[in-house]
Amino acid sequence: MVAPSPDAGKPLVILLRPLYPEFAAALDGRFRFVLAADADEGNAAEARAVLVPALTPVSADLVARLPKLEIVVATSTGVDHIDLDACRRRGISVTNAGEVFAPDVADYAVGLVVAVLRRVAAAEAYLRRGRWAADGDYPLATKE
């Protein structure tokens, strides 16, 4: 008698890209994962969820190849990369990260504005080219 696989009974999720190690560790033991590129007909017939790390496209063709698909889960904030019409026609739920990244995006935006106003990239290039040795200190930037 063959012992059942430890993954038997866990929901099968199709991955469009490999997961980040931390994300994979958090989901370990709760689901079975198969990369879309490695999925066979049996996987396609069984999968009820697609997990979309980053902005990997979810086409109408992919949706059509997964007859039991119920949900597309995007780790991004947007859904422009998902064929929403194809999902709507099949009654497939689509979810994303929502506004969870908004505070980080705001922090980056403020940081970039400060970097531009203070000419950080130009100062770094000046330093890396060794111009400080011949031309002296890089001029200080002001807020104006």
C-alpha cells in the first residue's frame, strides 16, 4: 500500500512566477503550488486559484485553460495586467493588495523628491568619477 502524499488534500494553486522566499515560507504547508510553465493538464483541470506575484499578465487564454478557476490573487496594487473581462465572464473573483503599499510608495516619492532637490545622484556620480580630487568639493544643493 502506498502512503498518501503529505500534500494530498491541500488546494492546488497555479503560480505565474516563483514566490519570494519569505512569501513561500508563510504559505508553506497550506497549499500545493505548481508553476504555470510546469503545469500539466491534470494541474490545469484541478487548480481553483492563480497567484500572481508582481505584474505578471493573466490572459484570457490562461483563464480559459483553467476550468475550475475561482480566484485570481495579485500581490500588486493594480489589476491592469489581469484580463478582467475574461474573469467576469466566468464569475472568477479577482483580488489584489489594495492600498497596503501606499505608505511605502509615499515614502519613496518623498525620498525621490529630496534626492532630486539635493542632487544626490549627480553628487554621487561626481564622487565616483573622482572629480573631487581635481575639481574640489561638489557644490552644496539648496531647496530652491
